[in-house]
Amino acid sequence: MSNTAPALTEVEQFGIDRIPDADRTAKPLDLFRLAFGGANTFATCVLGAFPILFGLSFKQGLLATVLGLVVGALILAPLSVFGPRNGLNNAVSSSAHLGVHGRVVGSFLSLLTAIAFFSISVWSSGDALVGGAHRMVGLPQNDGMFALAYGVFAVLVLVVCIYGFRFMLFVNKIAVIAASALFVLGFFAFAGDFDFGYQGAFASVSTPGFWPAFIGSALIVLSNPVSFGAFLGDWSRYIPAETPRKRVMTAAFASQIATILPFFFGLATASIIAAKAAPYMDPAAPNYVGGLLEIAPSWYFLPVCLLALIGGMATGTTALYGTGLDFSSVFTKFNRVQATVFIGVLSIGFIFVGRFAANLAQSISTFATLIITCTAPWMVIMMLGWLTRRGWYDADSLQVFNRRQRGGRYWFAHGWNWRGMGAWLGSAILALMFVNLPGQFVGPLGDLAGGVDISLPVGLGLAAVVYLGLLFAFPEPRGVYGPEGPRLVGASDTPVPPITGQNVPSEPVEELI
């Protein structure tokens, strides 16, 4: 059977079905390109500016950025192995740990995350494009021009996503190189104004307020890799199952470490803006893109426009592709293309209403943070589930929900595994209570750590403890584990119900896994 990849302009027909071995022609490098390309944008630069907004010096901000990136990449990397193993996206694979019906948690988390980041991408890139064109050729900065920019971005992204994985990979191959080159060019543009010794509001680590600012900055950076967790399998499922897991995980890890480029760009230029155009870095109403254009030399306005176009395409496609895929996984009457068009049109409508009618441009950032806070415990459960199952999964039973069937290894209690569901729900709720986003959202327990937002560490740690504790106290059926049995935890002798209902496949399970 040939492993030749389909034509670039051939519309992808695969939805949530298992990707056949013959069509899994992607490499770990392709996963790197997609994950890095989706973050190598202005939206990441905006996140990189937060340490300066919080009052850190450049050196302190750089340390917080590196810390957040490394920890976030380490958390994300294990989520890349489910795709090659099962040939399915991560939401479908989560059936093994949250139950046949519980897997909708992963679908809706990725759905909401993707819509949020699609909106952020279109807004930030559209603003940069219009602002750069205004400074370069005098293009009017009015609602009509912004609406045109948003519309062009959104439609281009939707077209790419309709074509599917191969076309999206092609776009990101170009975006990775082009955007990186434009960021490097930017270092030359701002080198004369950059001060490595820029001092923020904290003279030392003992200055009151330093640690909340430092930890808050690191967590904002960490949230960027975590945001990829729910839909990383959308891309890695095209990698052959026999690919060494270390290579796949290394690609996912490296893709996030590589985002030090846009993060550093955002951090460095934010320090220049704070020194030369301070009103743009007012924490009450920050305007990083406006500040960047204010301090940029005139010859860099065109690269800013190109960065906006290229980066917006890369981020938008990686977000919206996962949105359509997961929508089709929950509402199976839609195929991938239909679901992508439906969600794409709704998302475009949300972008326009949120920007011009409801002024949600800043609120969506808060919404994205809250969704990521809920996603982190889900990621922990997935990772620990892989560990206890020794990476063994029954691909046939993973498809029970998609085929509207009943039973199988992951049926548990009427399609819900209350061990995984209980650990996720309890951890997510408590983590939300610890969120501390001053002026935006502060949970009931948000001030317990002296103003430090510790929601992500709380969610990650509690999910690990509670999930393992439930697996110890209430062992899962022996049938969910492979021939070698469970790792670290026990197993019960509860029988596994047979798969019943429509579309029962005739091929044996062994051929599917």
C-alpha cells in the first residue's frame, strides 16, 4: 500500500475516524512546524509584554519567560503521543479515561479554546495590519478598515481549514520561516533603542510585590503551551504509530521552546515602549501593537504588516481546524468540512460582534485564561492515564461514542468514568477559585497567596493527587488494561460489556490497535 501523501489541493475527508496507516505520512518535524507556526505570531508577542506590564525588569522578565516556557513545554509534550498511538485526536482518546460520554469534556475544552484564540489572532493581527498600513501609506484607521482586515483574515483562514491538514501544514511551513525571519529583522530595527539593563518597578526580589508579578508573568507564559494540549492530537494523529515516542515528544517540546523568539521580541520591544512611549504600557489600558508602531522605524512598517498577515494565518488555521474537527466529533451528523464551515461562520460572527458591538476584545483574553485553567487538570488526567495503562488503548472501543453505540472497554458507568470526571471537575472548580486577574476576574480564593495567581499549579497538582487516589481506592476494570496489566495501580474483575448498537465493525480489535 502506498504511503504517498494526497495532493495539496485535495479537500481532507477524514473527520474523527481513525487515520488509516497508509495516510499517516506526517513526521515529527511537521508537528513542530504546526505547533510552532501557530504560536510564532503577534498574539505571542502580546503575552511576552506582560512581564514589563507587571513591572519586572528586562532580566527578571526574561527569567520568568524562560521558566514558564520550559515548564509549559514539559507539560504539553506528553499530550503528543496519543495521536500516533491511536490515529485519533486527543478528545476521542480521552474516552479511555473519562468514559465514552465523558470524552465530550475534551471536545468542548478544545472547541472553546480554539474559538478564543482564533478571535485573539484575528483581532491582534488585524489591528497590526491596519496600524502598519496607516503609518506606511496613510490608510484610514476606522471601523470600516478594521472590519475589512478582520474579514479578510477570517475568510482566508476558513478556506485553508476547509482544505484541511495538508494545506494547513503547507501554510505553516511558509509561516515558520517567514515570520521567524521578520522577527529577527525586527531585532535590527529596535537594536539601537534596546536596553538590556532596563529596570522595572522592583529593585530586587525582596521588593514588595515582586513575587506575585514574577510568578504571574511565568504563568501567563506557561499558559501558551498548555493552550495546545486539547488539540495537539489533531495534528499528531497523522504521524505513523511506529514513530518513536521520544521523537514525537521532542518535536512538541521544541515547538514551544522555539517560541522564545516571539516572546523575546515582545519582551524586548515592550521594555522600549515602556521607556519611550509609556502611555501605551498603562496596565489599565495596554496597547502593545500601538506602542510597537509608535517606536518602530518607518522601514519596519511593511514587515509589521507581513507579520500580521502571516502570523494571523498560522494561528488562525491551527485554532479553527481543531474547532471544526471537534465539533464534528460531538455532532456526528456533520462531517469535518461541514462542521468547519458552520463553526467558522459562527466564529467570524462572534469576532465582529465582540469587537464592534459588545467590546469583548479584552474580555476574550480573560475567557481564554479561564478555559486554560480548566484544561490543565484534563491534561494531567490524560498523562497519568497513559502511564497507568502503559500506553495501551483499544481503538475500537474509543469509537463507541462516534458510532452512537453502547458498551466496550470504556463504557464504565453508563458511558462515564467518574474517577477521571471527578478528578477533573473538582480540580477545575478549585483552580478557578484561585484565579487572580486583577480588574478582570478574581476567584473567591484568589487572594490567599498574597495576590499571586496560583490557579494552574493548584489545578495540576490536585488533579494528579485526586485521580491517582481514586484509581487506588476504586480500581478500574482489568479489561481497560493491556496484556501487561496496570502500572502503579490495581484492577478490578468487573466485566466489560460488549459493544452493541449500529455500525459494529466486523474486523477484530487486534487489527485496529
